[in-house]
Amino acid sequence: MQPDRSKLQVMGKLAVYKYLSFMLLVFTLLVAAFIIMGLFGGNANPATGTAMALTVYVLPLLIVVDFILLVYWLLRRRWYWAAIPGIVLLCCIPYIGTLYQVGFFRGGDEGKNTLNIATYNVALFGREMNGFKAEDILSLMKNHQTDILCMQEYMDQSGDRRNSHNYLKYFTAKATGRHDMVIYSRFPIIDSLTIDFGPGTNNSAMWADVDVDGHVLRVFNVHLETTGINRALREASKQESDGQLVERSSLLKIIYGKYTRGMVVRARQADLVAAEIKKSPHPVVLCGDFNDVPYSYVYKTMKGDLVDGFKECGKGFMYTMREGIKRVRIDYIFHSEALKGINYYKYNVTYSDHLPVFMRLSL
């Protein structure tokens, strides 16, 4: 009887082993399916395809899981099964390029006409009253020899001082949009327009036509709808401080509702800006805080036929939010194919929850 019992134990272990392998294969296929869905999620308007659009936001996590599965199947020498996550990773290379660039073989002849562009969400300069932070940011722009600066959440008044007085000693021209939008330039601004997103939002966009030594560029400055998550957390914190109990399930529903609403609003705003870009008679430089990640509907809509400056001439890991797990890329500089990118980088400073993004262009 003993040999039969041992045989049964071996068969039982083998059955469990095969079952776990089968389930892991199913999991591999599911991860692959969600990644492919995420890669195409930016083609779905959040207003009509919310579930598909949401998969874009978990793509980095899914790619990490897919890589672990690839290593597992390779170690198991299951070459056919390893091919699934391997092929999926190859499909992800364009997406990964929006977050990380090796930066080899970059640089070269800059040409005679070059231009330094910067975009920065300055978070109202921390609502300071002395203007010191605004002056520090101006010094930063001087050090980077910035020719055109697009700022979001800009505040001109700091106590009894106007920040523009100092900024216009370095930049020679200024165009203002709605509320907190401004474009500073060291070259003449010959025209400008505010793109109003309508009631119910404090966000907006604008453009300014800048004459760069005879080359007219239309520079767009954009600030799209926020996610609403921080506002939801602040409201929940206030309720708890007032002695009200906030259930986790209720908080998650509120966050999900605000986030999906923000996605829909940003999509509509992106459509408005994209339509304005198509009407431009001049080469375009698009800067701003999109409040959205690469490969999202907003990213793909805003990019259109433009060139993502980071993919063209960036290097390393690109993120523009500097706080903890929020280190994601939501601030961008795109440009028309008529222009050529030379260098693209962020700069680590603590004046805002965003990081400034710089790009050097050849006309």
C-alpha cells in the first residue's frame, strides 16, 4: 500500500503544479490584454469609453508585472509562454519612450537660430507677499537663458509689488490670458488670443505669436482641468476635523467620481486646443500643464501631428511632479516638425509642486 500512497501524493502535487501553471498562464494573457488595451486607451474619449481610457493610468504597473512574468517564464524555460510578455514589451517601447530616454547619439549642430523655451506651473508663487519666490524663479530663467517662458497658476501681485515689473526687465514682451496664464518673451509678441474653456472651470489656454528674428512662431500655453483628487482629500480631511466620520468606500467613490469627471472635462478642453492648433498659420510650440499622463486621450489629442520634445531629444527618466508617488509626467513641450529639438530636460527646484521643463529648439 505504501508505494500506491506515494504515487498518489506525487500525482496530487503534479496536478496542483499544473493547475498553478495554467492559472499563471491565464494571468499572463490577462496582463497582456490589459496592456494592449492601455496602449490604445488614448484613442477612446473618456466621455464614451471611460473603462478603456482608465487603463492608460495603470500602464507602468502592468508593464512591470509583464516584465516579471517574462523573467519567470524564461527561468522555467517555457519559451512559448515567454513569447507572450516578450512581444507585449516590444509593443510598449514607444510608450516607455515617453517616460525614459537613453539619450545616446543626441546633440549635434545647433544651427544659427536657436530658441530656449520653458514651461512652469508656479502654483501662485505659494501666495507669498514679498515676491522673493517670483524673483528666484526669474533668476532661474536667466541662468537657463530662457527666451520664452509659459507660466501656469501665475500671480502678478505679491503684496504691494507687481512681479511683471521685474520680469519685464529681462523679458521684453508679455501676453496675458485668462486669470493665471502668461507668456513672457525676449522677442516681440505681435498677437495673442485667450482660449476660454467656458464657465465652471478656472482653467484655460492661450497663444501668442512671437517674432523670432523674422520667424513667427505661435506659442500655446495650456492649463487643463485638474484631477480633483487633492480637492476630494481636503474635503474629507475637513469633515474628519469637524468630527464627521468619512468611510473609506465613500471616499474612494468620491475620488473616482472626481477623477473620471476631470478626465471628461480635460478631453473636451483638449479638443478645443487641438482645433485651435490646426488653424495656426505658423509653426507651433505647445507648452503647458496638461494634468494628464502620456498616451492618454489628452496627450494624443494635444500632440496630434506635433513632436514630443522629450522623445526627440530628452534623456533619463522624465517626471514633472516632484512629490513622492506623484512623480508622473504631466507638463509638456511639443513643437511642429518644421522645428528641431536640441535639448529637453526638467530642473529640480522646490518652488512649486511642479518642476520647470526646458527645451532648446533650432529654427
